[in-house]
Amino acid sequence: MNKCLICFERVEETISNNFVCKRCLSKFEVIEKRVILDGVEVFILYKYNDFFKEILYRYKGCYDEELKNAFLNNFLMKLSYKYRNRKIVCAPSYYKDDITRGFNHVKEIAKLFKFEIIDCLNKCKNYKQSEQKYIERNKIENIIKIDKTKLKGVKRILILDDVTTSLSTLKTIIRLLPTNIDVKALVLASNCRFMENENV
């Protein structure tokens, strides 16, 4: 008998992912929103509601690594097909946070795709977007650095990020990537006003 990773109740056999029960699945507010950012398609899976925030905190802040399986839920197969033949570039976190946590939270989710992951981005300072005022968040462009030598011969990339609230990190990554690479982005959750528009 499988138990839900979130509430630990029994997971029905009819749940295809066998990780999250129907009750917890229903609390993920699916939006499947597509926006265009600097010419790049960004696909947002969920609204960043209180439930998502709580589960993300348990995953990142309480080091519950098994919760990596809870976020893609029944979308993994669909998304794996949508982004087939792409290599993944994960939005970076500060390396000391990864050491404390024991894992890189975005990379662990990325591994579920079974795609090649390219470690070409580095966050050179402990700079948390969520703790900054909106106008300060654009300074992220001075924090993220790229090693373009690791992208030699790469044609298609999927940027993966957990949450976006201002798009600053995504914008920075997109602008750092070589222009000859076909880029798409997948964000697990957002609560931004920009979701009301197709182009941002």
C-alpha cells in the first residue's frame, strides 16, 4: 500500500503517479498558463497558492527530498513528451544552501524527466528573491553567472524553475543563454499579475 507523500494517507491504485492522494492533488491549483517572455515560451503549471507554498517549504526548508515526486504529479509524461529532445538548465540556487539541504531542489525535480541536465549557471551570492522588494529583484542579473563552454553543441534547452514572482530570474537566464539555442521554460508555480497576459 502506497501512502501520500504529503498527508500520508493511503493512495488509491487509480492514481497514476502513486505519490499523492486525490485530496492533496486537488489542492494543487492547476493553471497550465503559457506566456511569452523575451521571445521565449514560458509554461506555468500551478498557481502559487498557500498549499503549494507549504509543500515547497517542506521540500526545500525541511529537507524532505522525497517530496520532489509531488510537484509534477500526473503531468510528468505529458511534459516529458512536450519537451522531448531538450536538455535541462536549472535555475540556480546558492551552493551553500544546497550543501545545507543535501540536494539541489530544482535539479532533483529535473531528474524525473530523465533528460540530460547541464550545470552551466551559478548563483554567486546568497540572494533570495522572495526577500527583496520588487524593484530590487532586477539585481539578480548581477548574481547569476554562466559558463557558456558547457553549452557547446547544444541546440535545444528547457529552463526549469520552481517559482517565479517577478520573472527577474527567468529574464536573466534567458539573456545569458546564447541566442542560437532554442529555449523554452517550465515554471512549477507563479502568482504574478503577468499571467493575465500572453506576452510579458
